[in-house]
Amino acid sequence: MNDFHFYSPTWFEFGKEAERKAGELVKKFGGSKVLIHYGGGSVVRSGLLDRVKASLEAAGVGYVELGGVKPNPRSGLVYEGIELCRKEKVDFVLAVGGGSTIDSSKAIAAGVVYEGDFWDFYSGKYIEKALPVGTVLTIAAAGSEGSPDSVITNENGMFKRGATGDAIRPRFSILNPALTQTLPPYQTACGITDIMAHLYERYLTNTPEVEVTDRLIEALLMTMIHEGPRVIENPNNYEARANIMWAGMMAHNNSCGVGRSQDWNSHNIEHELSALYDCAHGAGLAVTMPAVFTYVMNHDVMRFAQVAVRVWGCSMDFQHPEVTAKAGIEALRRFLISIGMPKSFAELGAKEEDIPKLVDVLCNGDGRPGSISGFVTLNEEDCANIYRLMV
Ligand code: NZQ
Ligand code: ZN
């Protein structure tokens, strides 16, 4: 296991009607004037926004609001949010929504206290300082409620990049599984896929002897395989939703990723798809993961065979471990299709003729060195081959 530091100070308030504690928690973490940031309207329609406002009012906390965050959140609204916070002297950003709203909130929080362009953070600068952020989560997916990360699409070129810093880890996150019951099945499945990707991207490591985190990841993957179909069949299954919601947080706050090298090539390859075609991140990952895993499998066949046996229940072929490894990838692919995820480029709205453009932005955009690195370093030709496997 590698040396590591792990700092995860988020206060989690989990359970039914937990959103009613929003005001109390903002106060507890020092906020007196809040920016409530939200998306395209689901929180208005469900009545959640009104409940959050009532909670802030009851606690004597002032607020301004900014809605309109789109899935795959854009830089334009971040600039608008930064201006608004400065003008209104906001000292706390409260995200009410999914990963996109949380990521946009984190970007605003970092940008308000920074003199330069907030995009510097999405070009590699570590986030040292930010306004405090809190979240009321409405979808189990991105894990941003417990992560130090934010992903934003730059409208000037339509490419998607991540920023990181412990300063943007939420001070608190409110997780009420009942809030996710209004999600359409497709969006629920996208969330399940993203959570599984966060687990796989940590499982694919070059660090030896990481049994404790291997086993944690396996347990979380098995939970998703058990609970995913139950929630697709019955969207009102609170208990299944609760297990998925907490698994989503644990999958990405890095408690099961510490002390080991990680992959993230599937995420990087997918991010160009959701930036260019505006498909859902989870849907893009459903098509990307099997292709990437098939392409890099020979780098460590035994690791793929291990997840196949321990998680997917495949039998080990000791003579031909690659057969077992492939069976595990196929089991993942079939599972994702069974919960309603797409299986090809065309289903994502992606076009084969765009592959050179995707590869160029992926490998060279924003100062990248002509390749992406992770479990395996992939050059432009590798990435083009992987995109072709998805067609
Ligand atoms: O915008 P509204 O109207 O709220 O609708 C949203 C949106 O259309 C809807 N939705 C959310 N909760 C709902 C609901 N509809 C009905 N009922 C509810 N309870 O779902 C749609 C998708 O929302 P979004 O926030 O985009 O989903 P998700 O949480 O999957 O976030 C995806 C974004 O997170 C990034 C992705 O790249 C993508 O941009 N990621 C962020 C990470 C991080 N910060 O750590 C890591 C991830 O790997 C990921 O890259
Ligand atoms: Zn993700």
C-alpha cells in the first residue's frame, strides 16, 4: 500500500426529511448569507426548493438564488454565480440537486475568493481556498457530495475538465433517499453506472497488496449489482435507494481509493463524449467502460479475473485466466444493458467521423502531452482504437 493522507470532514445528515435541517447546518458551518444553486427545475417541481428555503428562513439565514444548471454544467453560469455572490456578499454556497449542480456550486465557491479566472483550477491549479459549500443531494451518482472534485464544461471549445482541492469538499451533505424517488429510470440507471465506474476506476491499480480497499470496492460493486435492478423495478423502494445512495458516496469520497494508484482513463475518455454530444455521463460510461477494459485487459489479466470471480461469480479458468477476465467484462456489459443503458456510440448520438476530433481534444487539449495516463498510458492511437471499439 502507498503512503497517503485522507481528509474527509463532511458532515452527513442521512434519512427521511433530512433537508429540513438545511438552515441549522448552514448556521453550524458559519453561513449567514447563502447562494442557493439548483438545476433545470426538478427541485422546484418536487417542492424541495421551498422546503429548503423555509428551513433557511426558520434559522434566520438570508439567501439569494440561481437556478439553471444544466447536466454537464457550463462555465458561463459559473461566471454569473461568481458575480452574484460578490455583489450580494454571499458567504456560503448551498447546492440543491445532482452532481452538476454541486460541481457548479464548487466552481463558484472557489471562483468568488480567487482574483484570477476560475478556469485556472480546471487547467491544473489546486484549489486552496473557497467559500464553504453544502449540498442537498437529489440523485445518487457522481459522488460530488463527498468528493474534493468538480467537473465543468468550458463552452469555449466544449471540453470538460476537472478541478480538485480539499477546500471544496462539502462542509455538509444532506442525503434523503426519498428525494431520489422522482428520478426517471434512465437517470437512476445512469447514476448506478457512474457509481460502478468510480469503483472500477479505483479497482484498476498498479499498486500491489491493497486487499482492504480491493475488498471494500468489491462489496460496494456487489451492493450495486443487488440493489440496482430492485430500484429499476420499483422506483419507490426506499431501502434499495438508501443503500445505493450511501454506496454512491463511499464509492467516490476516496475511502476505498486511498493508498493505491487509480485509473480514470474511462472517465477521461467519456468526458469528451458528454462534452461534445451532451449525453448523460453515466450513459457515456456504460459504452466506454467495456471498451476500455477489453483494450487494457492484458496489462493485468489476473486483476480482471479477480473481479470476475469475486464480484460477478465467474468460475476461474486457471489454464486461461483471460477467459475469466473477459467473462467478467461481458457480465458488466450485460448488467448495464439490463438496467437500460446504451451499448454503442450511435445510441449516445456519437459519430464515428468525429473520432479524430475527440482524440485530439482528449490527448492534446488544455496542455495534455499527447496521451492520457492511468492504469495504462494511452496514446492517440490507443484512444482512437478504443473509440472505434464502441462504434
Ligand atoms: O436539472 P434538474 O431539473 O434538477 O434535473 C436533473 C438533470 O436533468 C435530474 N434530476 C436530478 N435529481 C432529480 C432529477 N430529476 C428528478 N428527480 C430528481 N430527484 O437528473 C438530471 C441529471 O442531473 P446531474 O446533476 O447532471 O446528474 P449527476 O449527479 O449524474 O451529475 C453528472 C455530472 O457530474 C460529473 C459528471 O461529469 C457530470 O457533469 N461528475 C462529477 C464528479 C465529482 N464532482 O466528483 C465525479 C463524476 O465522475 C462525474 O464526472
Ligand atoms: Zn463519474
